Amino acid sequence: MADSSAVRDVSDLLMQGLFPPEAIVPLIEPVVTFRRIPPTDPVATAVTSVIYWWRYLKFCLIAVTAGTLHAAKSFQSAKVLTMRRFRPDRKLRKFSGSGIRQNAGSVARSTTRFAILLSGLVLLASGCSRNSAAERDAESKDKLSQPVAVKTVAVTQQDVQASTVQPATVLPFYEAAIRAKVHGYVKDVKVDIGDVVEQGATLAVIDVPESLTQRQQAVARLQQQKAEIERANAGIQLAEANVASAEALAEEARSKMQQVEASLAAAQSEFGRTEDLVKRGSMQPRVLDEVRERRDSAAAGKSAVTAAIGSADASVNVAKAELAAAKADAKAAEAKIRIQEAELAEIDELIGFATLKSPFAGVITARNVSPGNLVSERSTGEPLFIVSQMHKVRIHIPVPENEAAHVERGDSISVRFPSFAAEEAMTVEVSRLTGRLDPSTRTMLVEAEVANDDRKLIPGMFGHATISLSTATPSNVLPARAVRFSEDGAAYVYVVKSGEVSVVPVTTGEDDGHNIQIVSGLETGQTVLDAHLQRFRDGQEVRVLK
């Protein structure tokens, strides 16, 4: 196009008479050697095809004339003309010979005849080309009117080993948020983020002076209760001694009762004999009176001994009651001691909570406390520390409802992480599953355990998990070559029925590179177009090849 513009410029200069024919040679030579001259004719953008062919003929005329003149000149003259092409009047002085002008006239006449012949050939070729284009259009219309020969394939049903691709998230195997159980100021912080800690390692210490004072009071009360139980034990011993003394007195009284009863029996017997003798007159009555007095005295002694026995028995009962009371006091003192010991243990536990410790071996992944901070068990903000166990991690995969029923323990999982795009996929197994759908997402959580001794997998990392479902389901399939995809990625097929094509969108599933699962859009046995380079439209007729 740039050469054509240059030719138009040169031809316009020639037609306007700015240069004689002898000066055209140094202007044409740069054109034919790919000289680039921007267009200068403002009418060039509005010319018709007739003007275009006329300029083409002018170019041929100028080119032939310039070539002939150039051959007739010497090398020195051509060089001078080339160097001074912008001052044609000076160049003509050096070529003022009559021979050159005569040659130029003859060449011009020959060139005119040649240009006329050339224009006729161009017009003839143009007409021929128009006829050829019309013939080709007619042939293409005839071809479009004829049905296209195609091959078809049928939708078949096969057992498809299904798989599902879902997002995967890495979580620590265990994670603990450490919070304060006591109220106080942080005295010391022992660890920071990234530190590896063992189970039971001290993380921070909280100063709790109130709890220490309460402990001292609890210890004093415990000592007091221990003294009380010692006194109760002494009371038990005293009560036991009183019981023993009362029982001895009662035994003594019982032994006297036997003696008194014997004396009473002897006095009663003597009174009977004496009374009999008095009645016979063998003795005087006064003797009977003396015997009666002795009998009555023995009876009174018996009564006294009986009373003494009763008193001794009562003393024994009192002593036993006192012993029981002493034992009860001892038990109460023991109970108070246990209460005080429990209170002391509770205070010790609270004091123990003042030292924050790691519940398991792991890594400190968060620290939100500094020395001097006031902490309390009622705080609801961020935890003081977060400890994560990372030598083994969990991979959580939410599986949609339509595929959750086919996931089982032991199913193979292939996991890829964008952070390790150049590495091969990680293969693990389904370790456990919840067995229920989350009502908010309608997905079931599937979990896999992965060893992570090198701490390569970071909790929170995102990946793509492909779960190979163990259950094979019958599905409609088509050869991969029979499924087309639009520019936006939507899948469709050309369904052939009674020699006509219908464009049917489909939903695809598994793709093994040879066959594609058709989830919806087609039924088993339907016929679709096989691979074909041509695009078809709805209702277009085709000819099915057998």
C-alpha cells in the first residue's frame, strides 16, 4: 500500500507538469526499490475504481518510460540526476542533447501503445475475475443446498467410577486457645509465636496475691480443725474410762447383792425356827423380836444393794452416751478437716492456673498478651495464646449432598495445593466422615489425616481434593469427540433425528479422555453427530453415512 501511495504521488507530479519526462527516472527508481512516501493527494481517499485503474495505467507508463531512459543514459548522468532530483531545471542542462530527446519521443510513442494494450488486458482480466467469482458463488450455494454427509454415534450407558473435586482446607490436628482462669496481672511471658513447646511447658505466669492470702487462711483453719479432732479423741478416751468405771461399780453392786441375799435367806430361816420355838413356848418372845430385826435388816440391805446396782447401771449408760458424743465430735472434726483440705486444694488449683501451660506438644501460633496486662477468667476477647499441633494435620473436605452418600472410609483422595503447583498430587485416604449434612451448606464434612513432620503443610492452606468414590453408578456416556464446547465453556451436542440436526445443551460429568459422562440433556439410545469440522444449525438437513 505504501508503494501504491508513492506511485500515485509521482504520477500526480508528472500530470501537473512539475517534472519533464527525463527527470522521472531518479524518482521512479526509489519507488520500485520500496521507497515509502506518505500520501500527499487529499483526493486519494475519495477516488473511484475508475480513477484507481487510470493511476495504475499511469504507473505502468511512467515505469516503462523511466526504465527506457535509464538504460539509455550513462551511469555518471544517472548518479547526477539521483543526487539532484529536487532541482530538475539544473539536471536538464546536462542532458540537453538532441539524441536523448529523440529517443525519449520514440519511447513515449511506443510506451503509449504498450499502455493501451496493457489496459485492455487488465480490463479483460477484471471481467474474467468477476465471472469466476459469480461461478464460485453459484457452486457454493449448490453445495449448501445439499445435505452434509455425517457419521453418528449413540448414547450408551456404562458404569462410571465417579469422583468429585472439592476444595480442601488444612487444619492442625489439635488446636487449643489458652485463656486465663484467674484474675491478676501477667507477671512473666515465657514464649512467643513460632516457638515449639512440649506438653506441660510454661507459657506465662500470672501474679495472684489474693489467692496466696486465701491459702494461708485455709492452712490456719485446717490446723485448728486438726486440734479439734485431737480434743475429740481425748474426750472419747475419757468417756471410755467413765464407762469402764461405771461398769465396775455395777459389777461390785451385783456381787454385794448375792451376799445380801444370802444373809436375808439365813435371817429368814432363823426367824422361822425362832417363831416355831416361841409358839411351842420353848423360847421367850423377845428372842423372836431380835431375829425379826435381823431379818428386816437383811431385807433392807438387799434393797440398798438393788438400788446401788440400778445407780451403777445408770452411770454405765451415761458414760456410754458421753463416749458416743465424744466419737461424734471426733467425726465432726474429721469432716471439718476434710472440708478445709478441699478448700485448700481448690485454692492450690487456682494458684496452679496462674501458671499457663501447654496442653500438648505443638507450636505457638498466636500470642496476645504481654507482661503487665490485666487478665481475667471473664475475658471474652482473643485468647492469650494459641497452641497448634502440626506434626500431623487434618484435611477437611466438604462434599455436596448429591455425592455425600457415595463417600466411604478408605476412599482414595488426591490433593493438590497451589502453593506446590510443580509437585505431584498427594494421595491420602478418607479417615473419617461426619455422616450428616450441615443444614446451612448442605455438605458433609470428610476428613483425612496427613503426617506433617517437616511442617510443610500450614494450617489454613487451601487446595483441591479429588475423591475417588468407591461406588460405580450407571451413567450415559458419549465419545469425547462428539461433545462440543462453546466459547463460554458450555457443552452441547448435535442430536440427529429424521435427518435433521438439533443443537442440545448437555451437562457433563466425568471425563477420562476417551468418554464423557452425560449427566443431563440426553437419554440412552439417542443419536448425535460424531466428530465433524463443520458447524451446524437447528433444523439443518444431514445425510447419515452407514
